[in-house]
Amino acid sequence: MVRSAGGFTSKWGLLMAALGAAIGTGNIWRFPKEVADNGGGSFMIPYILFLFTWSVPILLVEFNLGKKTRKGTMGSFASVLGKNKAWMGAWMAWISTAIGFYYAVVMGWTIRYAWGSMSGTVSFSGARASWEGFLASPGLVVLFQIIALGVSALVVYMGIEKGVEKVNKILIPTLIGLLLISMIRALTLPGAGRGVAYIFTPHADTFFNGKTWISALAQSAWSCSAGMGMAITYGAYTRRKDDTTLNTALTGLGDTTVALIAGIMIFATVFAMSPTLSSAEAAVETGGSGLTFIYLPQLFGEMIGGRWVAIAFFLAMAFAALTSMIATYENAVKNFVDAGWGRKKAIGVLTLGMLLLGLPSAMLILPVNGTPTPVFLDNQDFVWGLGLVVSGAFIYFLVWKYGITRFRENYINSRFADMKVGRWFDILFKYVIPVELVVMSAWFIYQTIVNPTDEWWVSGIVGFLVMMGQWILAILGVRYISRKVQDRLVDDGFDPYSTIDDDILREEGEEPAPSSLVPHEGMDIGESIA
């Protein structure tokens, strides 16, 4: 018997799951480094701007695309644009899954440190030795990677209602509460205000640097999961009468709020406990694993009540990693199921594949400036994190091809919507988003040619070429796979031109008015269902 995933039973459950997909270690592990590397407040201004002009609009399209088609990423593109465009959805699914290869490793780290903080097996006074010893034990790293994958797979196997929805309802409020406790404690430290001021004070030299803006765009997309396809997948499990517009806005705002809470906690702690301003800035700019697993534990060891703050912080981080990993799993599984696989088989194959393809991220540890560094993981984070911008371009293409105003009227603004989307949506997709795409892409290419030794993108021109090589291989792979399964992806009788309201009437046993079924002028219906 084929196991059904079920669906979300409440708006609250959908919101918690959507927040779970968005809120992850990127809010805690990646966000502070980007803020520090790009001038604090200079980064925050474009970051907030891209939240409303890139991430939220793309998430809005994704949620409603899944709600309309009831498919994953591949099936959604095939249903609306035609089977030959299924590869675009396959690219989105691949990006999410490729991020999951190394994300499971990071989740394993958080589990290790959450457990170590509670059991006392992680030394705060010898934080560097503890971290380097952990990385030097590949068997231990892989063990926690397996635990991370096993827990995530179990939740997804339980289905949407009993697994994904129930777990997120518990973990999201809990992790927010734990982060708030950590932030409040950090703000009571003498000198914490310097860290808060650092986040929100812009500087002209970094604000007018193109690197700051493209970093803000990539972080916004990465953090909100815009372009990963997770919102398409969760939208497919949404009740048709449930509003997605308000949920999308709350998801974007909630994700940014959690990033700010974590950022304030981290910057306040580092600046308060560091002996000098320069040493505080140096600590924050190490970012990633150095900040999270070396500097912060050292500071926790010097704080009164630091052990309890560490427990709250690393538990929150582990919960955030789990909720995002669940969404990554479900996103891939939904595409397998749409292609005709059984859910149990899909979860099993995916778990084995993520373990094997994640091993290089877990085991390739090399010294960088004398510090053991997960170099392959860092490369994959760069390659597939930036690939989200390509995914965003595919979402833009779908909306443009279908018709921007038509998409808003047919797929978003149902009579049951709590919030109606106005013409600002049309303006964003007609003018703002394409300008963002062109300008950011042009700047990236220009920077690569003019400053080939600038290593902000990991390895300069070599890193750029390696990234492009991986992208080309991925595109060839997803095009091949999508051609093999595209005939199974579109339901018979699916009408891409009918509205959400039409679909609701059909589910209730009524037939929509004939006039509402007439395609809008401008696109041949055969083009989208061929």
C-alpha cells in the first residue's frame, strides 16, 4: 500500500511548518558572519530591502503554485509551463537537496554541542581543542550526521499531519523561546550595547560596495528558503481555502526576526566579553563554525550562568536545523512521489543518498590559517547557496510566462484570502525583480573578470569556475531526469487557467461558471499543457 503524506490540518500548523523551513542554522550560523563581513548596518539595509522585493514575493508565488497544482517543484513547472519545463523545478529540488547533503553535517554538529552542553562533555575553557578534536574524529562526525538524517527521515515518514506539522508546532515556539532567553541574558552583560550598535550602524565604504548587496540577496534567499521549492511542497499540502498571503508575509518577517534575535544575542555576547573592540570584530568576522563552536563556548565559560545559556543556545540551534532538514526531506520526497515512487522507498533512497553525498562535507577537513576547516562544506555552501538566485530566476520566468497579473488573479487572490495582493505584485515582477537579477548578475561577472584574485567567493576565479562546472553538471543531470519522468507529473484534466476559486467549487461538487474557465488573452492554453 502506498503511504499517504496527508496534509496540514490548520493555518497555525502551516505557519509553523513554513517558519520551520525558513528558520534554520542560517539564522544563527550564517547570518552573523554576513553582517560582520559586510559592515553591520550596511548589510542590514539591503538585507531588509531584499526581504520585501525578492524573498517574500518569490515565497508567495511558491506557496500558491503548490496550492494550485498539488505537486512538488517538478510537477508544478510541468503543469503550468509544460512538461518540457519540468527541469526547472528539478533544478530547484536539486538545490534544496544539495544543500541538505552538507546541512545534515551541520545539524550533526549542533546535536553534538547541544548534548555536550547538557552532559558537560564539551569543554568551554578548552573550546578550540574540543572543536578541533571533534573534527579530527571523522567517525564521530559521521555518527552525528547519521543521527541527524535518521531523526529527519523519521519525522517525514510519519507524514504531514502527524510528523511535519506536529513537530514544528512544538519546536518552533520552543526554539524562539530559547533564543529569547539567550538574547535577554546577553543584553544584561556590560558592554552589550556595542554589539547591538554594530549590527545597526551603516558605513559608507561597505554600503556602496556591490559585494554587500549581492551577499544580502544571497543571505535573504538562503535564510527564507526562497527558491528552494519548500514553499511549493508545503503549499501542495495546504487546504485550498487556507490563506497563504498572510502566512508568506509572517514567514518572511518571522525568519528575519529570529535572525535578528540570534544576531543580537551573538554580537552582544562577543562585544561584551571581548577585551577590546578590535578583538570583538575579529571574533565575529571568523563567522560560521569558528564563531559558533569556538568563540561563543569560550565566552559562555566566562559568563555567570553561561552553561545554561549554552544549553539554550545549542538546543535552539539543533531544533532550527531539524525543522529546516524536515522541509528539505519533504521537498525531495514529494518529487519522488509525483514521479511514481512509493513514499517509504523515496525516504529510504534519499536518506542513503544524502549520507553518501554528505560524507565529503563531513570528512574533508583541511588546515586553513592553522585551523581545521571543513573546506568542502564551505565550497558547497557557496555553490548551492548562490544557486538559489538561479532558482529565483526560474520562478520569475514562470510568473512572466504565465502572465503576471493573471497569476495574481487566478492563483493568489481567492475569495477566501485573508489578504488581497494588489498591483504592487505586478510592479515587482515587471520591473524590480528583473532589475535585481540583471544588476546583481552583471556585478558578479564584472567582479570575477576585473578582480580575479578577490577571494570573497571562497577561491577567487578558480572557485567561480568550479561553481559554474558544478552548475552545468547539475543542469545536465536534472534535464536528463526530468525527461525520464515528465509524462507522470501532470494530472489528467489539469487546467492551468482555472482559478483557485474554481478548484474549490469543483471539490465541493459544483461546476464553475463557464466564463471563469475561458483563458485570458495572451497565451495559448496548448502551450502550457503540451
